[in-house]
Amino acid sequence: MREISPKEVEQLINEGKKLNMIDVREVDEVAEGKIPGAINIPLGLLEFRMNELDKANEYIMICRSGGRSGRASQFLASQGFNVINMTGGMLAWEGRTE
């Protein structure tokens, strides 16, 4: 499974790259702050909402510590999606949140 660090994600955002980020935390967790531009799809709903995703895109998966996003990455990869897990999750994120 491909991985990316929070620092690398922050760097790409600062360079103006358009990233497809999916935050798989629960709605109340995301309310405390998420990476600007990230879409919230709670892990439990991912299977039902994956039709909203495009297999031509690359997705960075995000959660609190990297565990749930790891499971989400494995699931989506098994469905043919191009995914990267953000290691360390939001606990390791030092960039801006919204």
C-alpha cells in the first residue's frame, strides 16, 4: 500500500497541487477540523459512497491516526481505486485546518 506523510501532503497543498483527499473519520471528529478541501466520507459509509469516486483519480485517505484510512485504502485498492494512505493521520497534521 502506498503511503504519504502529513508533511508531504502539506507541501503539495502549499505548492498549489489539486489533491483528492478523503477523510474517513466520523462527522463529529471532522467538525473539530479537517484539511481544507478534504471530503468527509465516514469509513462505515465508504462502500455505499464509492460510486461518487472516479477510478481515474488518485485519492489520499485520511483519518485520526492512520488506522482507519489504512483500512479504507486497502478496501478501495481492492475495488480498483488508486489510493495513498496518509500515515499518522490528523494527529500528525501540522498544517491549516478548516
